Amino acid sequence: MLPGNSPNKNLGKEKFHKSQHFDYSHGVPFLVGTNKPGIGGELLLGQKPRSRLSSGGGSGAPSWLAFDKQVLCFDAHFQEPVCQKREETYRVRKCKIYFYLEDDTIQVVEPEVRNSGISQGTLIRRQRIALPPPMDDQYYTSHHFNLNQEVVLFCRTFKLTNCDPFTLNFLRKQGMRINPPASTPEDPYSSLRKEMEGSMKPLRPYERQDTLKQFLDHDRNVLRFFCYWDDSDTTFGVPHELTLHYFLSDDTIEIREVFSRNSGRDVVPKFLNRSKLPKYAPLPTRQPGEVTDRTVLNVFGPTGNKGRYLLDNLKVGTTSEEFYKDCDLTLGAVINVWGRNVVLCDCDKYFAPRHRGLHAGGLQARPGPRVPREVPPYNGFGSEEDSLCSCKGLVLKAPRKDFRKLMEKDRQGLVSNVLRFVGRMVSDVPTDTERMFIVSYFLSDDTISVYERTKRNLGVMGGKFLERGRVKKPGQELFKSEMSEYFNAQDLYLGARLCMNSQEFQLVDADEFTISYMEQNAEEFPMANLGTILSKLKSLSEDQRKEIKQFLVMSDPGNTGVVQYEPFRRLLAGAGCQLSDHEVMTLGRSYAVREQREPDLGLMLSLAQERLKKSHFESFSEMSNAFVYEDRDRTGRLATMEARTICKAFKIPLADNLLMALFEKFENEAEELDYNSFLSKINWRENPLPPLLPDDVMKFDVDRTGEAVGPALKSITYSALLEDAFGKQE
């Protein structure tokens, strides 16, 4: 470095502020302190770095965040001279000193003492307090507080005696040596007041009768006992069956009599009104005022507000009566109900076992077997349910229907809740075997209808074959007392044989709704339960398993793990697996190879134009303007989700699956839609397409995944089936 030059100390420095040395307190200007640092926070000559708690304890966080809700608590006291009374010369007043770490503020609070005559509470409000002179330019910090030492707050000397555990740990972490706690000196006058108050308490206080606790603990808790009173010794006397209620809230007893049907006795409301039941009844006649809750001893002066009286705690000459308690009520006990011996036979099972160790089912004799009510046999007129209702009462009522089932299984939109099967007539007549029937089972009311399809050149007129109604199962007696059994939904499945009106039918096929419904409710239909079918396969013998595996392997020379459905069905039907046609079809549908198909763009556009035309939608120009407005770069393409938002904003009358399928045809790999081509293709005004035929509309079903609707039973993945049924193959 050249002579006369010196390094620039301000290089890289960013803070150039000066510390403030003056402030205002209650409107009075004063010097804050001379130990403030210099420009930019640099220490002056002779200054030492100070670690203040208000800086966050070195954590870098502000004090209001680092010490939020952290307060040091000290127990303290101070002596206050008393000059106006000769009974005391000074008074020791206890208080609490709180030091808030977030801003070094102090608060002094004196707990209230009963009948002290001093206005207590907050002695010093929360604020920063300066040190006593000559250091009054500084403020109290946590380093100025320690046990068994004195602090001066506004010219009043407080002595710190103890602190809480948090304060003790905090001061120790600050590196302070904590003094042992000190004891608070006794106040002579306060001790004298305590002795006077102790002498004023009576040695024999009045007896307290508290019934509120018992009421609150045992309200609505009632013990019930079943008992009887044998009155056979008197003329025309019979045993009386009674029910005893014991109320735990007030120890009262109520007894009711149980009247049997056609007993010939008058039905009275209660055998005994609710009241306390004395043990030794009937009681002798007492004079008025002889039986009282309290005994008055020596009455002074007239009665009224100026009169005085004294209660006798010894209860000399009082007459006591014993009443039945809950401990006296046990099974087999005999209680005296005003001269009548009542025997407790049994108790309630809810409250009695929880109270006094009682157990229900004691001495009461069990009722004999209930005689079943005989119902006359069915006479053949009307339905069996209607005839049975005429036997239940004099007032005839129509049989009740399952209304909940009717509401749940009734037709709801496109869901018909009707199981439809294709049936063939089982007959030796060749003409009858070619007849086709539609068997419909209605889930709402368990009725069945059969309709015969017309077949040309068969010589049989089609139409309604069986009126809708409930069909009885064959082999049941007609005139009997029991209800007949009817066909239910579980009796209908592929391969089942139904005998309806002496004609046997075999179910050979079903529609897609029926098969899907049975698979969705597999817990109700065991023939469509995959778990039940696999358990049947697992129960096969080892030879049968080897035969099935060998056949499937031979049917798959390429070792692809897939076989055709028809040989698979014939294998399970003839291998002795005891599986019905419906169970085999369930296995085929579960392990079928699903075919992938691509939706036809022309078919989708024709359907879209037809729906837009029916809804009179012509806002194509407005939609084009909206697309152009959102296309900031004028590329002719827009994100698919933004295009969908615009279409929804214009309330385009297209289903969401159809709209997304059309978007897939006009979008690129970046999922950007060519909106000009899209609007041009669906514009039925400028580019009309030929209308759709009804058959095309029925065949159309869009699936965004491109998967065929419903598994086509052409190929079966037998490898997955063998692994699930027989375990993993080696």
C-alpha cells in the first residue's frame, strides 16, 4: 500500500443508521442510554457486546416471535406500614411478579384475600420499569431477577421468595446461579384474624340434609322387581302378580298389579302409590308434630323475623321410622307392604345386575310352552294371504305388501328391475321344443309373466302365455294351513328348470341387464358369485383337476394362456364339476378377453348433429369467436380442457362422454383441439350429415377407454382361472 493511503472501512457495508439515544415516557423526554452502538450498529470504543433477550436469544428471530407467550413468574412480598391502627404496625402483602420475555415488561398482581379491606388485584400494570437511581437510564431485564433478593419497582421494595419450574429452568439456561428459595414472614394481624375465624366456627354444626346429589346421580334409574302376593287364605282370594318399582333418586317404591286377560277383577291404576315404604307397617297413630325432620330446642321470643330458635343435634325424644332401602330388596326376600307379605321372585336385567350384585332369572317359574295358534286350512277361495287375514281378527284387513321393496325395486328411469330370461318348453313334442318364451321376473313384487314369441311357420300363435302373478313351486298340497312357497329371484338362472302351471320350462339365455344385475348383487345370487364358484372348483379331486389342466393345455398349442369359450364351456359341463350353465357363463365373463374397438367418427358426428338439431342449437359463430378470443397466438388450436369449458359455457346439448370422444378425434398429441374443424363438423346448418337409422342409435355406445361394452365371450384366459382356482402353476 502506498504511503498516505488507508483501507476503506466502508467497503461492503450496508447499514449506516445511527442509534437513537432519546425517547419519551409518559410525555417526559429522557435519555434512553449511553451504551447504544455507533453508526451501523458498530460498537464504540470501550463498549462490550451485550446479549439481550429482546433480540430473540441469538436465534435470529424477532423477540415477539421467539419469546411469544413465555412469561417468568415469581412469588414475592413487601411490607406496608400501618399507622392508623394500634392492632397492627405493619402488614405483609403477598403478590405475583410476571416478567414478559417478548418485550421485557413487568406486571405485579396481588391475589385477593377475603375480608382484607384492601383494594387488591393489579398493583403495577404491564410496562417496562427503569432501574432505581443512579441507573435509571436502564431497564429491568431477566438478569436482574433471582430468588432471595430484593427488587425496587417504583420506590417499592419487593423480595422474591420463589418461582415456578419454567422460570427456574429458563434462568438456569441463561447461566445464572439460582439462590435457594426464601420463606414469607408471618403477618401478626393476619394470624390473629385466622384464630378469630377458627373460634367462631361451631363445634357441633347443624346436620346437613343433602338430597340433591342423590337425585342428580340416580335420576331416571329405577329397579324393577317381579313379585307376587298370595291372598289364597281369604275368601275368594287368589295369588296376585305384581311389579315393584324402586326409584333410586328418592328411595320411593311403587307397586303395580299385572292383570291377566279375562281375570274378572277390576283394573286399578296402582296397587301402591309412589312413596316411602315403612318396614313395620301399619304404624301407630302419631300426634301432630311428633314425627319431624328437625327437632327444635328452646324457642326464644315470638315467631317471625325477630324470633330465635335452636335445633337439637342430639335429637332427644325424636321418633325414627325405618323405610325399605335398595339393600333390603333381594331375590327371595319377603317385604311388608302395609300388612301384605310380598315375595320378590325376579328382577329386571338392566339395572338390577349393576346394583347390589343382583342377578335376573331367580325364583320366578318359567312360563310354559306357548300353544301355537291353529289356523284352518286354505279353502281355495281367493289368495292364501287374503284368507289368512280373515282368521286373524273380526275386522277384515287386506294383506300388507312390502312397500319398501316396491319403492326400491320399482322402475327407475331406464332401470327396469326386471329379470328377463329366454326359456324353452321341456316336452316330447318336436313342435313344442322349438317354441321360444320370454320369462320376466319382476323384483318389485316377486311376480312372473311368460310371453311366447311368434315364430313363422311353426303353427302356434304367440302372445301372452302366463298372466303376471306369483307362481307356486310344484309338489305342494293345496288345502293346508301353512303358506305355500313361491318362486323367488334365486330360483331363476341359466340352466334352471321351472314347472309353472304343470308345464316345465328350461332357461337357456338372459339379457345383459339380468346378467349384470346378478353379478352386481352376487351376495343374493349364488349362481353369479365368483367366490362360490371358485370354491366348488377347489373342492374337485386331484384327478379331475389334472383332466381340466390337460384339456386346456392341449386346446392351447401356442401356449398363449387363452382358449375359445365354447370348448371351455363343454369341458366344465362334462367334467363332473356340477356347475350350472349360469356358473360356467359367470366364469367365462370374469376371465374373458375383452375386445378393443374404435368408435366410428361418422356415427358420432351424425348423432351429435341430430341432438343439436333437436335442441335448436345454432350458436356456432359465437362459439368460434370465443375460441378465437382464447387462442392468443392464433394457432387454430386450444387446450382440450379450455375448449370443454367454452362448450359448457354455451350449454351445448351433448353428453359429456360424447363430447370428450369427439375431442379425442380432433386433438393432437399435446392435447390441443383443432376447434375450426370441430365446429365445422358439428355444424348441422352448413355441413349436414345423413340422419341415423334407429338401429344405429341403439348400437351406439361411447366408451372413452375404447373398451367394448360388456365382455364378448369368445376367448378365455384360462391361465388366470387355473391360478385362482388351483393355485399358482409350476
